Amino acid sequence: MARASKIIILGIGNILMRDDGFGIHIVNELLRRYKFPPHVTVIDGGTVSINLLPLIEDADHLIVIDVINSNNPPGTISVFKPDRLPEDIVYKRSLHQVGINEIFGIASILEKFPDTTIIGIQPSDINSCITGLTNELYRRVDEVVDIILKELGKLGVRLKI
């Protein structure tokens, strides 16, 4: 029997900095709502660390959720591949220690880069030391969860509630 593709869903951000924690809020919501099969791992990547590299290298597919600067209204969602970064998007790192771009760079140099989809959202506020999302982003949580479910569906994964 063939091994199931290893899939990682990685939420990135700092929940203490308002919208910067969007990726973490999403992974927490996924874990609250669904049961995942053993080959799908949902990770709170926090403010990103080089310690994530072995997990990324071991994955066949990676779905990253983070805030990005797309110079669009707050709550605008962008879905893209890392090698097809739209020109209007600045993949910000705010207070994150090691950027996901650096992690991607190291993984690609090591030639162990998984098929990756980035789901980014334009934040409203990443500077306030407040937990909880702004209304603009809170209203988009279900839509981002649905996007992740569709991405998983493309990989043959159906989740149980």
C-alpha cells in the first residue's frame, strides 16, 4: 500500500500583536472543528523558527497561513505559490524572528522543498499589543478555513467533524 502524502498546515504569527496572529487563530480553529488523519499535521508555527525546517523538509505538501502586505483593503485574501509571488505582495515578517522566506530558501537549497500553497491575508493592525483579531480579519476566518479544506480536498483529504 502506498504511503499517504505527508501534509503540513502551518499557521504563522504572533497572537499578542492583533492581526499578526491570524495564522495561529486559523490553525486553532481547524483543530477545534476537525479531526485530522495521521498524515496531516496542523502546526502553530508561532513567530517562525529554524526549528521548523525539519518539519518542512519532511513534508510532501505545505499549506502556510500568514498575514501579508498586498496593499489591498484589510481582509483581502491572496492564495499563491512561493515561486509565483504576486508583484503587489510584500511577504512581511513584522516581529517574526526568522522569516518564512528564509526557511523556504534554506529548504530549496537543500532540495527538500514541498509543494507549497500560501494563504495570505491583508492585516488591519499588526502593531497593537492586543490579543484577538480586528473585525476585518475575524469576518474572514470561515472563508480561509474553506480555502484550506479545498486545498486538502485537492490532495484527497476529507476531514471529519
